[in-house]
Amino acid sequence: MALSPDERRRALEDGAAIIEELDAAIPLIHSGLESLVQIPNRPRNLDVAMQNLAPGFERLLKLTYILAGAHLRGERPDWRVLKGHSHDIVGLLDSLAGLVAEDEGYATRPAVVGDIEFMRSDQGLWSLLEVLSHFGQYGRYRRLDDLVKDQRVGADGEPSRRWEEIEQELVWARSDVEEIVDSMDLLTPATFETTALLQRLARAITRIWTFGALGEENTIHYGVLSAFGRLDDDDLGQHLPTVL
């Protein structure tokens, strides 16, 4: 059945919205990962990193969740469902992983089995996403709020403080922790661990698009997603992808 003029217009608007959201989310994630890395003459800035990572992953996850609902349930989630997630990236990721796991053609692929397990249960990843969720909800303006509030959160309440604690936990869990301590350089392995986890998450979300869990019509977006989709396990944490 031919689409009506209104339906055609809506389809074109929706297609443009998907492209524009991807074009916004992927560079935000990339910029956030770049900001985690300390380079000569530019110390890393965790506020800048989280300012990009939090909305980047939130936008990518919400867009993926909308399209997964349309493909697997026959309708997009109600706007109130998305509003209920607010900036809760952890809850959104868990809901998305549970939804796409229903697609057997996608979920039974060997690589995807690992992806779903990672997205739903990796404690290091969830800890980082909890910080990003808190940053998106409350933490962005912690210092400004403290300037005008009697009940101050203080430096211990800064999301960056918790981020650094998680980095330390990830480093302490490594088998080469004694060598790292002896080297006096904890930042390099800490950045490696956090970058690897977030790159792996971005790759897992990319595979939801490219392995058909959103319908074949959405596999066409691999071009913008390929910055993460082409990463092998050995690439994770090593080099930042180039945004095409």
C-alpha cells in the first residue's frame, strides 16, 4: 500500500532524525574518549570527558532502544518510557540488552553472546556508567551548586573522584599490578582499562545495528558506526578510532 503524503513526510523526517542523532552521538563518545587520554602539554580533563561521554552514550542508547522496540515489538516505546529512564544509562542499557536478546538471529551469534553478557553484567562497565548517569542527572554542576547552597556536596561528591576510584580498582585487578606500582605510572593502565570498556560497549551497541537486531533497513548506518564496529579485541584500549 502506498504511503500517504503525511506518512511519506514523517518517514523522511524520521530517517533524517536517525542520521542526525548518530552524527551527534558518535563524535561525542569519540571526543570523550580522547579527553580521557593525557598527552604532552594537555592534562586530561575528566569533566570534559564525562560532558561528552554521558550524553553521547545516552543518545546512542535511547536511539537504539527506540528502533529495537519498533523492530522487535512492532511499535516504538512511549515517550514516557524514555522520560522515565531520564539520564539512567545503566537502566537503559539493561533494558536494551534484554530487548535485543529476544532476536534469535542476532543473539545467537557467538560474538553477540559475549556482548550481551558484557552489557548486562560487567561490573567495571556498570560502575563507569553509574558515574556517567550521576553526572548527567546531578553532577555536571556540582561545584556551581556548592557555591550557592548551604548543604554542600563537597569535593568527595564530584563524579571525577568516583571515576578515579574505579580506575584504581580496575588497575588493582590486573595481573601485572606489581609492575605497574613499581613503574609509578598508574594513569596509563587506568586509561587503558576505562577506554577499553567504553570502546567495547560502543562496539556492542554498533553490532546491534549491523547484525540486524534493528531490522535490515538500519544496517545501512554502518558507515558512521564503523569507527567502533571495526575494532578487534586487540584494538580495545589501544588506539582511538577515527570518526568518519
